[in-house]
Amino acid sequence: MADVHVAVVQVSPEQIGCAVEVDVRDGDDFPGGKGLPATATRYTDGLAYAQAIGGYTDDYQPTSTTLTLPESIADTWGLETSYRYDYTYTDTGLPESTTLPAVGSLPAEKLLTRYTRDGLPLSVSGKDWYGAETVYSPYGQVLRSTLGAQPYRVWTTASYDNASGALTDQQVHREQTDDQSIVAANLVSHRSYGYDDAGNVTSIRERSLGLEERQCFTYDPIGQLNTAWTATDQESCAASPAGDTVTAGTDGTGYWQEYEYDLLGNRTKLVEKDLTGDTDKDATTSYDYGKADGTQPRTLTKVTKDYVTPDGAEITAVAERLYEMTGETKVVTSVENGDQQVLSWTYDGKVDRITGAGSRGKTAYVGLADKCIDLGEAVPGNSLQLFSCNGTIAQKWTFAPVPGQADANLGTLSVYDDWCVQPDGNTAGSAIATQECSGSTEQHLERLSTGQLKHPASGLCLAVEDEATDDLTPLVLVACDADSAAQQWEAQNETRHLYGPDGSRLLTFQDQQATLHLGESVLTVQRGGTLVNTQRSYPTPGGVVMRYLHLATSSTGLVALAGDHQGSPYAEVGLQGEMPVRVRKQDPFGNQRGAVPLGVNMQTHTGFLGAQRDDASGFIPLGARLYDPVVGRFLSADPVLDIADPMQSNGYAYAHNNPVTHSDPTGLSVSLTPSERAAALEGAGLSAAQVAQAQATMGRSLMSVILDSAWYMLKEFIGINDAMNCFGGDMWACGSLIVGAIPWTKVAKIPGVLKAVNRTISAIQAWRTAKRVAEGVLRAAKAAETAALNAKKLAIEKAKKAAQAAKKKAAQKAQTTSNKAVNATKKTGNSAQKNAQAKSNPKGSSAASSGAGKSGKSGGGSGKSGGGSGKSGGGSGKGDSKGGGDSGATARGNGGSSGGSCPDPGNSFVPGTRVLMADGSTKPVEDVQPGDEVLVTDPETGETVTETVTAAIKGDGVKKLVKVTIDTDGDRGTETAEITATDGHPFWVPELGEWIDATDLRSGQWLRTSSGTYVQITAIDRWDVLQATVHNLTVANIHTYYVVAGNTPVLVHNCGGNWQPTEIDGQRVYQRDDLVDPKFTSPADRYGRTNLKRMQQGLAPMGPDGKPMVLHHMLQTQDGPLAELTQSMHQGWFRELHINVGTNIPSGIDRKAFAVWKTAYWKGRAAGFQ
């Protein structure tokens, strides 16, 4: 395999050790994969985690993939160094087989998928039958399916609303009923869903005997969940809940919750109502947002919970949260138990480490021989024991401090949510057992700093009997001894996550345990390779079948999982033995309802939305982000934030605060939700039914048409292959051939054959017509869905830019503070210091030392903004110099290459970079002189004209360079060319509609050419040089020009404008005095209005390019000149850039009010000039 190039597509700002590399095939070994990815490698801690594609079919589908782990990781944890998957496909391109690698004690397995005539999955099998007998509606909805094999089958059936396609009814049946611990009949679950006119779920009714309940939901006017409760009336929901209309249910899992939100979508209050209606027993949680200085207004900073304990004590618990500068949560204090969790994050916004268990965290306690505290048999009063760690719920413990006291290390240790550790006695040798949690002091334990668990009521400590290390060794009370290894218990509450090349979670480490996530398989091992738990899931059309085993055994179990309308598994049925049933109930935001019945737990490690549970932390990994169900928020900002949608203005809220109707299983939502897809299709004049019918038509073959029309009559005289060849050409001639093939002995059948031929011809003609129509429908549908998806991706890119800008701002803050201190010293230094400065720089400091000077050739000290700007250089004055040296950082020079300079002279090109001139010729950038004419384009209007170069800029010193490699001949060949620029030079990226700095460009993005076409970036390379000379230009009016890669000009930004830089915490903001100064002769618009006239009419002023300024990208104050700034900076400094006492500037979310304010703003500015 030969590689064309290696493109670094993600790079850590801190170190190259956190990069992701992708190399591309040249096609010599794999003709079907030319130009497609070959390997992707992510580096973490200097170790490489690689995903390789072994080849491609002629239809560009991968034939195999291999995940490779670093040898050191594989050796430490007893894992394989590589895991390979093999794939085959049907003739129509559908996945036919997948060969899964051996994982843990599970052997390699080949899965086969069979399809209906319409190309929909019919059955899935491997070592066992997993799914079969799938029946679909005309719209492709699963109506019925079978999971498992006889005599242990599970059947699922579903019904849908004819108009909306929403799920209305869902049933699950099992074949055997021997296990009746939870449900007593074949019917495992029967759920019905109710909706309002807006599509919000208003009720979920469960009819299965033993699980009966009706959940009810109401919403506020913008669709946020307002109230949720379990109703007494199983037939309907009351308009609002009350004490006599709410029930705890037969299993005690009922609930009654009320939610409130502010205008930003932040949850402000949660009231967990007493089910009898006694308001004195309500638990009220309030939420505070933003820092004390007003920054980060959407971050949850404090949670306060007021509640009453079962013994009547009134408790107020307060917990705080802290955040990184870039918005990720870094400290979470639990309002329920006071535990503090500390989170750290990777360079690309993924959680790296979590320390602490938090509110709902369940963790193993490891002792002698790296074995765990285990409940053993799950019955009340059963003794605890030492047992090999296996990851089961019987080894997952929660420590909860005693309410109302300050010692966070005094509390209870519980398992199965509601069963607490309680010794059988208070004397040495007493067995350690469990009883239902009661709050009794006999259940109190103290976590000592030495790692011991002390029982205060007896003064003794928990220990392994006789310091034995065998499985099943009981735990007993003994005299406390800090040096005894038998009394040392380490909570596995520090978790680290590592990610694979695709960005998904690959490895999870918890001290002595590691978990490997392979998509369909999850393997947990102890250090050294001892197997703890293995699970493999088999998705089928009607649900999921999961195979599991504990420890290093060969005996596996199979269970069928039934998911709700959002994919959360709520029922699990064993596919062997007595077919036991296990259920899980959750509240709307994903918190478990009620305690897990003792010994009755689901085997699957998946939970809310089908995501892997993160038991140790209590958080839920939803794709790219962590979700905290306790507060109903993500722990980092949403990268898919759409600032034009008020419902998406809050980057932390989950699913628009409507978790029953909506979901966000990826944390990104880069795929279209059903409602988004429906809206996209509706905009194209299509419906889901039309698309489904078109897909069915396209999935129908010529063979199926012939077979369905009259094959019963023709098969006697012609084979199916001959018939397809025959009817595929001249159909009427085909009919003649068939008639001619009839022997004289069967001549009586000629009339019937002719009719069969006619029917077949008519059917084929109708099919071809329908196929043409279907092709048009699918093209339109694809275009509509692609446009909608691109809009989402655009939002992602913009959000990433905002996050990158925020990180850059944080990194520069320390340097800015230092610079300010240095500048202050320069301004206030003593006479000796001033004399020293004058000697070291006599020209640049002469005017400053005299304290005189105006804007002019002497480079004076005052000017409009102070500082010099004359021929001799100077600092930052607003002079009108015509020359200026390299030190004149803001001179407006019109001189030669050593004249004017850029607001950021570092944004330039290396010598030899060619510039497209007005006459079509090219010239090296270092040879372009003021007065030369170049070709320019306004990227927003598409206007291409010639403009004059007003200044040439030259910069020297340390430079961060970026080489942009461009595909110059597209599909015609393999030619590429390069442009080398400094990291901050902006290129126009049409798909984003933004100027993107060179360092932020990505492989696969497109750039604009001078002919209005586009060329694609194939690679980005970055490096630093200690000494380099670079060049840039200032162009009049439209501040762009073209640099040439090979023979292809691409659009870049220039220096441009009468700009004067100031700094906001290290980032430059460019003030535009010329836009509002009445003395400035602004260009008149087509109605003859100057800027002053436009502003008097409430209209925005125009820039020198004749375009109105957009207020959203300007510093919005009334006491200084307007300023242009980036959108990301504007959003990142929302408060700082909007505060202005007396102006009452509204929030940027209220666009109508904001537009009204802008009109008054311009008029007020104009009035101030008169």
C-alpha cells in the first residue's frame, strides 16, 4: 500500500502528541479506494491508537477494518493488540455479513443479515438466531418482529399514527412464563403513547400486569416540560396533578415533578412533590447561574436543595460548580451527598478524567488481592464477602453522607440503591450484612483517611476474615488497625477515558480495571488480563439481543432488550430457562425511579438513550458530551448551537428541556432528527410516505416485475435469465420470440401467452415510468436533507470557531497582563529609565520623552489616540504619515514595501507567493508595489473588480507558518499545489461563509477561485521558524486579493482599511472612526445619503466599501468610535462588549427588540454629533 500524503486533521494546541492523522490510498493496491482514507491514528500520551481500512469494493465500501492498540496497553491489561472486522455486501450494496473479532471469552462470530424485496432488514443470525420474521408498514416502519429462537422467543409489535407516523402502541410478549417475579403472563409490556397537537408526548401508559402506570406530562408555551407525574386514573390524565390524582404505583416508583425555567432556558427550580399533596414534605431544588462578575451567564454555578428527612429534620444543602474558561465543567459538588467530583478535559473538548463518585455514582471497593466487596446472594441479611471483581451491580456501592451534619465522611454504604451495610452485631467477629436503608445509626460508617471503613456504633472496622484472599471469604468487624491490609478498601472512583481515532470512547480505566469499548462489544478486565465482564450486542429491526458472560467462563447468557420511543432499554427478557423479566424505570431526564429490587437487575450496561452507563461517576456519556441527569444538563457547551433559534440559545440544556419528546443521543445532533427530516422534505414539497414509496420502487428489480406480472404463464417456455435479457431490450420483439418458441403441441396456449406478454410489457413500462418519478423524488429528498444537514454542520463549525477563540483568549490572558504591566512601566518610569529608553531607541522615543508632538512626520506622542505614527515609526497614534517604518504598527502608509503596515503584520505570505494582477498576470508578493492593480472579489456579493494596492507590508522574525495543499485538477488527475502563509492569514471558506485563519483550515474544505469555482484542501501542515520574512498587501475598498497555488488563484483577505487597533484581554479590536465622524466625507449610498444622514434616519453607517456595517460585529457603546470584531469574540465577551449604563441594550436573543434598539442607537449617535 502506497500513500499519497498524511493529513493532520486535528492537532492539540499544547502538543503534537494529541493529533489525529489520516492517510489516503493511492489506489495501486485497492482500486476501489483511490483517494479514500486508509488509516486514522490518534495519539494519546505519545501512544498511537490506529484504525486501518483493509480495502474497498468497487462501490467504495470497506471490506475490512482493524483497530490497533499500543503494545504497552495491550500487555498491561491482557488485551489483543488488534481487532479486525470483515464485511461483505449484497449485489445492491447492502451489508450482508460482518465478521466480529474474538473479544474476551466470546469467540469470533459471523453475522448475516437478510433483506426484504424492498431492501429492509428481515433477519439477523450468527451463532444463534437473533432477529427474524420482521414485518414492515408501507412506510418502512417495523410492525412486528421476533427476537431469539424457539422455544425462547420474544415478539415485539408496534402501531403508528397514520398522519404523523408517531409511535402510538408498543407490545412485547415472551414465549415462556415460568419466571413470574415481575410479570405473570406472556405479556411483558404494553405501552401506549399520547400526543398533543404540537407533537409533544402527553402520556405514556403501561398496561402489563404488575407494571401498570400512566405517566402524564404538561408543557409551557414554548414546549419545555412543565410537570410530570404518575396518574391515579389509568385511563386519562388530569389537566393538572393533585394529591388525589397522583399515585406511587404498585411498585412504589411513582413520582410528581414540577419544573421552572428562565428566559435563557436554564432550569431555575425543580419541585419533587410529595405524592399525597403535603407541601411541607416537598423537596425544592433551586439553581443559580453565572459568575459573580456576570460572566458565563449560562453556566450552572450553584444548586440549593431544601427538603425534609423521614424523621422530620429540615435540611438545606448547597453545592457549587466551577468551569473552565472554555465552558467545560471542572468541579461538581453533589447536593445530595456533598461529594466533590473533579473533571479534566482533552484538547478537543472530551472528558479526560473524573475523580469522585458524585450524587448517583456507584463504585467498587477493592481490597485484598485486588478483589471486591460483594453482596453475594441478594437477600436481606445476607453477609458481604470478598469476591473477584466482576462489574456487576452486586459490587457497585454508593456512599451517602448522613443528612444534616457537616462530616462528609460519615454516612451509609448502600447497594441496589436501597440496601445499606449493617453489621449483625457490635462485637468483634460480627458478620457484615445488608438491611433495607433506614437511617439508623447502626448503618453508619466512617471513611477514614487510612482507607478503612469504621463502624462508629461499635468502634470496630470492616475487614476480610482471617486476612484470607479466597473468593467467598466473609467480611467481619475487627479492631481497627491502620496497618492491616485486610482493612484497606479503595473506592474505584477515579476514571480516565481514552478515545479512538474516530473520537468515540475507546478505553476506560478505573484503577485496577480497564474497559474496552468496541461498538457492539464491551470488555472489562483487571490489570494483567483477568476477565471481569464481556457483553456483545446484536441490533435487529425489532430490538437488541445481547450476549453476556461474567468472569472467564464459557457459559454465556442471551437477553432481548426492548427500547422505548427514544431507544432507552426499559425491559429485558432472558432468552433461556425461565425467561426472566427485568425492568428499569426512569424519570423524564433519565434518573432512575425507585430502587432496583434486591437481586433483580438488568444485565445490560446500557441505559438512557441506549448509552453505556458510567456507574462510577453517575454521568451519562451521550456521544461527544457527558450528560448529568441530576440537573438535566450537559457538562460542556453544545457545539451545535444555532444562535438563530431561541430554543437552542442555551448550550447546556438537554433536548430543549423537553426530554420526553426530544432526545440528543450523540451530544452533537449532526444527523437529522425525524422532525428535522420531515421539515426538510416538506420544504421540498415531499412527505416521508412519498420518499418511502420511491425507495420501494427503486428497490424493485426487473426480475421482480416479470415474476409478479405473468411469470406463471411464461415460465414454461423461457427461463428467467432469458426473460430478463429479452424484456430488457425490444419488448415487442421479445413477445414475438416467446410466441415463436411455443411448440406446435402447445399452440393452444398462444392466446394466453400473448396476454401474459402484454401484461408483462405493461408492467415493465409502468415500472420504468414509476422509477423515473422515484428517481426525481429521491434526488429532491436528498437535496433537501443535504441542505438541512449542511446547515447543521455549518452551526457546528461556527461553534467550534467560537470555542477555539475562547481557548485562545484564555491562553493569551497571562501574556496580556504581563504586556500591560510592561507598558505601564514605560509610561510611569523614572527619569533614569526614560533616559535609558531614549538612548536605546533615540528616534522612536524622542517625541515621547519631550511629551509633545502631534500626529505628523515627527511621530509625536498625542495624536487622536496617543503614540507616534510618523516617518520614524512610533507606536499607535492616528497620524497621517505617508511612510513609516516597520515599528509603525498602525501607520496608514502609502509608501513602498517598507512603508505602511498591517494591523497584524504577522498575517502574510512567504516570498515567492504569486499574486493575481488585474491584467491576469501574476507577480511575487514581494514585488507588488503601491499603485499596482490586482483582481479582488467581495465574497458576500460575488462582485469581482480591479482595485489598487495602497501599501506593501513586510514582516520579519519568529513566524508560525502553515502550508495549505490544494487539489488543483479535481477528478482529472492527482496534481496538487501549495500556498504557505502565516497562521493568522484569513482565507475565504464558502461553505462556512466566513474568513478562516490559515491554521484553522481543515482538509476537505473548499476555497474560492478567481473564476468563481472551488478547489479543495487536501492537507494542512504547520511549523514554526525562528527567522522568516513575510509579505502582505493593503488593497483599497474591497479588501481582498488572490494568491496563486500552481495555476489556481484562491481568495484571501488583505490588510485594508483605516483601522486603529485596541486590545481586549490580548485580542485586537479594530475601531472605525471613519464610519461615524461627521468630518469624514463618507461615500453616499444610491440615495445620496452620507453616513450622518443615514444614522439620522436610524440606518447603519456605510464603510469605505459602500456596505452598511453590521452592528452584531461592532463594539456597541455610545462613548467611542465603532469597532469591528469577530463574531466569536463578540459572543465570547457578550457582557463586556455590551455593557453601557443607560442604554438598556436588550439580549441578543430577542432579535425584534434588538432591531428596534439598533434604530434608536444610530439616531442617538447622530444626534451626539450636532
